[in-house]
Amino acid sequence: MGISDFYNRKSSQTEWVDVSRLQVGMYVELELGWMDHPFASSSFKITATNQIDTITALGLTRVRYVPLKSDEGPLAVAAAAPPADAPSPKADALVSEGERLRLARAALIRSQQNALIECERRFHDTTRSFGQVSTTIEAEPDAAYAQCLELVNGFVDEMTAEGDTALRLLSELSGDKSARHAVHVTVLSLLLGHSVGLNKPELQDLGMAAFLHDIGKLRLPQRVRMLDEAFSPAEYKLYQDHVAQSLSIGRSMSLSEGSLRAIGQHHEMIDASGFPGRLRGDALAMSGKILALVNRYENMCNPFKVGTALTPHEALSMIFAQLKSRFDSVALSAFIRMMGVYPPGSIVQLSDERYAIVVSVNTSRPLKPRVIVHEPSVSRHEALILDLEQATSIGIRRSLKPSVLPAEAALYLSPRQRISYFFEKSPAQPGKPNQ
């Protein structure tokens, strides 16, 4: 046996260590399947205490530890065998290893489901606030202003707080389209504004403008409130008047000049092809450029006629390939980085040929979304969210139209006809130190 063979054999020798004795710097081997834990690999060096917390949450009592792959230090003490009178792990008659894993998986599923429920509750509360503002804004503009400002400031404080923000796909929600559109545009605009470096007062102005950009449609006849390609020239001109009406309402609320400017520019394009002023790029504020881009993207994903909707991936691709001359290059580049190549709601095929739906994009790591994978052996109600940042051996091969999914995969993944987004603060990533 050569020296390399001897070293390889020795370096792979393991010892058992109780989970209570784990320390940063230990190299451990988890004897679990890859679907039974959230780490990128079953064998890794512990680099942060949150990894130890995750291992503990899996219900394990002990794990294998590789001394020669671990950092030097007081590991021998940590890995020392428990006292002779301590109960053997094998003597744990209360719960079997399989039952512990089942309970840990169930707890993780509940945690994911609760996070989605909380996101959907907040989305619903925000759309309800928009409805309240819509019914009171003409008669009580000051009260409506206060309600909008409180909501927007809460969003800005959350998004600018320490930690990453994730854009989350929601279930296909019902309700008023105008309210859903206002919330989607507000969330995406604030995330984009934050990513391009707007300060808090600028974000506040942008958020108010995004929430109220279409409020003038309340003064239009119902038939022209949603853009339709079948509009006559007269109907299209009437539709365009919603910008002026939104500005009129905004002034009655005493909105800031920054908010009013963004509202007035939310249909302007940098190539002067927009309305109402046909302004060029150098005449547009960054807030107006952001709002115009996000508004167009959201309308492409959630048009008045469902049959004409594009997938998030298609909408982003079309804007970049065919319409980029109409949008500010800085805002567009930041938007693509923020949304990722495959925004939430995208149907994809993974590198291992399985199908998945993108459910969350961490805005600071957009190329590594979180997905739900079509796994026939697992009930769709018990499907875990796979973080592609952790599953480093798996990537996305291509984006797909929902219509080409096999029937079983389509039923399992439930592609949304209408895309609804909200935001949440990202949990600490297993295997990564807290930032």
C-alpha cells in the first residue's frame, strides 16, 4: 500500500460524536439521503453555529466526525466519548431514527407552509389597504395619505434592514386586479430602487408613487380602465388620461414632488415613445424609469386578458431582447440581476431532467433561486423547497411554458395563470455564516 493510499484511508476514518459536542471546524458526515437534509452535501466542514442548529433540528443524536479533515484545536475534547454511565444512542427506545427524521421533515414542511401563509396574509392586508384608500381618497385625501405613508414606510424599513430580502411567489390569489397590480408594482419598484442605491426618502417617494400610480383610473369609465388592443383611438386617448387624473388626486393628497414626478412618468419611455409627454431619457427621473419598467413587466405577466399573459421568464426575455431601447440601461440591468434569469413563477427543467417551479429569488443571489421539484415519490403537499444555492450539483437547464409540462408534473407544480409576488426576509442559509 502506497503512502497516498494510506493517507486517503486514514483521512476518511471517522468517529462518532454527540450532536451536543459539535463545534465549528469539525468535518462531519451525515448518514442521510440528500432529500432528508438542507445541506449541499452530506459531508462538509461546519463553518457556522447555525449549521449545528440545523443538524440538531434534524433529530439526530450523534453524527460521524472525521478528525483528519477537521480544524486543529480543542476538537478531541468536544468529540470525546460520553461518560460510561451515559445512555447509548442505540438505547433510545422512545423514538426510532426513522421517526425522528419524519418528525424533522414534517417540522420543516410546517415552517415553509407557515412562511407562505404569512406572506399571503400580508399581501391580502396590503390589497385590502389599497381598497380602503380607493374608497376614501377623494373625500378624505389626508387620511388616505397617512394610510399609504405608513404602509410604504413599513416596507422601506423592512427592505433596508440588515439581511437579505427574498421575492416570494404566492398562490394564485383572487381579488381585485387593480389592488393586486398596485401591490406588485410597489414591492418590485421598492426592491429595484433599493438595489440601485436610492436612499430612504427617495424610496418613500417611489413607494408612494408606485402604490398610487393608477389611482386616477377611478375617475375613468370602467370600460377603459384596463388597456385593450381593441381600443379605438378615442378610447385609447381616454385611457391615457388616467396619468393626469392620478396626478390630480396626488396633488389633492399633497404628495411630494418626487412622488408626483414618478407618477407622471410611469408610462414614459427613454426613447420618447411613451405618454403623455413623450419625454426622453435625460428628462426622466430614476424613480420614473423604475416605475415604467416594473409597470410594463407586471402588465406583461398579468394582462387584462389572461390568455395573452407571458411567463415571467418570457416577459423578462422580451424586455431585454426587444424593448431594452425603451428602458433605462441601469434600471434594466439591476432589474434582471434582482429577478434572476428565472423569476418566481417560472417553470423550469433542472439539469437532472426533473421539472420544477421557481418560488423564491434571493435578491442578492438571483442565479440561485429556490424551487419546488416534481418528485412523484413525495406528496405535493409535503414537497420541500430546494435551495439551488445549497444543492450545488443541480442547476437549471431551461425555462418552459407551463403548457408543455407532462400532465402529472403540471398537476403537481400547479403553474399560476396569474403571478402574485410579495417579499420576505430570507432565513439564514444553512452552511453559510450569517452576514
